[in-house]
Amino acid sequence: MARNIFIRFAITLALLLPATVLSAQDEDEPKTPEELAFQEADRLEKLLSLQPHQTFYIDSILQHDMRAMHNELEALQMSGTREYIAFKQVRDKWVAQMDSAYKKVLTHDQWMQYCRSAGKLSKEELKALKAKEKAEKKAAREAAKANKKDED
């Protein structure tokens, strides 16, 4: 349980920290949730080799959920709340919402890759994914050898 909380916190921090650093370098103006959503959608498109329709859905999910999360966090801040747990609960709720929506859009392999990049795979799932990737590489090498043999 604590591991999952730490992983989600690290993911959110990883998503928001580069945007904060870049904005500080550019104009000292924080990026909007929409800009952060666009950057994350672009990153996921490259990481997961998304189809155009998947990219559209992922971008839509991120645009909505990141704006809603930002508004909720801002409302908490404006209310004077300083408790880390309150902010963390809001963030965790929206991260879970995004993950649930992603799972509906992504294929099983893409979902596993996403979970791997986010550090959300159990040891068994990670082991199975690595074994599958190893088998795919071996099959590709054997296919390349067979093609080369056929050409000769």
C-alpha cells in the first residue's frame, strides 16, 4: 500500500517537475494544466506507439482530468488547507481516474508498458513482461535469419 502511494507520488512529481523547471527557464510562468496534458499525451504517444485515435482519447482524458485536478487542488489551497494528506488524496483520486480511463483506451501490451514506465507493475507482472519481450526479440531474430537464408 505504501509502495503504491510512493509510486503515484513519484509519477505525479515526475509529470509536474519537468514542466515546472522548463517554465522557470522560459518565462518564470507556470504551465497551464492544458499544456501539461499536451506534453504528457505527446510523451505517452511516443512511449506506447499510440494509434491516432488512441492519442486523441488520451489527450482528451488528460485535458479534462488535469484541469479538474488543478481546479480541485487550487480550491483546497484557497480554502487555506495546508495538510499534505488532503492534497495527496485529491491527486491520488485523479491519478486513479486517469489510469482507469487509460486502461479502457490502451491495448493490454500498451497498458503493461504504461504500468512499467510508471512503476506500477508487480514483480510477477514485470517478470512476465520481460519474458514476453525476450521471446518476441528471439522470434524476430529467427525470422530475420530465415529471410536472409531465403534470399541466399
